[in-house]
Amino acid sequence: MIMTFLELVKLRQSNRAYQDKPVEREKIEQCLEAARLSPSSNNTQGWTFIVINDTELKNRVAKAAFRLWGAFVNQAPVIIALVAEKPLLITRFGVTVKKIDFTLLDMGIAATHICLQAAEIGLGSCMVESFDEKTVKSLLNVPDSRRIALLITLGYPADKQREKKRKTFDEVVRWNKY
């Protein structure tokens, strides 16, 4: 069955329980390819993706997730760390002029591509922003000059599909003025 994009968006959710089943390398690479192809400000592609699938290392990274999230992060067979690379001059200019960190926006777009691709191929995912960055950087040998913007858990979901609870269309959409 071919899914429409809107059906895929409705399917994707933050999974917080995973089956004890490894994720095939091809599926991980498919998710990463979706992220690699995602758009970025001025096509800077200011990211590096670190796949953590070694069980011992993954468990140590999971321990760096803040207490509330640690258990389900540990359950996931794969964690992907999204590292924000040093911004190019054009990106730094945008931060100065617009007061917006486009690198972090780009990272969010790449993360969304990973999660949507995961959902399409039957994997669950969850973006984890609450973690001890210093510890994770040390575990993954990430230079001090770089930021880990996000961790994404990846695996076969063990939790059930939930109904999305969102504001109504009219609560979030305006036409021509606020």
C-alpha cells in the first residue's frame, strides 16, 4: 500500500518503547539518506550523523539522557546523534542579522526526515533533547567546538499507535494577518 505524505505524517509518533530486535543496517542507512538529502540554509549541510548501535556504547549514551527519558532511550537498539558542524560564514551572518540559528533549524529538518523515513519503513523513533551533552560528546569523541543538537532513538516500536492530540486547524492558521 502506498502512503500519502499526510498519511505518513499522521502515522509518525514519538515511540517510547522498543522491541528487543536489531535494526537492519539498510534501514538505518535509508533514514540517514533521507536526512542527508534534507534541505538546509544556503545548502550548508552543517551536520554529521553518528550512528550508535554498539550495545555497550549505546547504553552509556542512554545513561546520559536525563532521568525521565533514560529507560526508553536504553531500550532502543540504535541512537543517532545529530552533530551541528561549525557554521559557515554565510550562516553566522544569518544568525547575526536575523537572530536565528539556521544550523539548528536545519538540524530539525534533518531530524524530521529521519523520523518520517523511519515511520515509512516500519521503525519507531523519538527525538531526545534532554541529555548531558558534555558526557555524550566525550563518549562519541565529538570536538568541543561542535554541538550535539539532538539524539534520535530508532527501533521497532513496542508501543501502540496513539491518536494525535493537536490544536485545531483554526487555532494555528491565520490568513493574511495575525
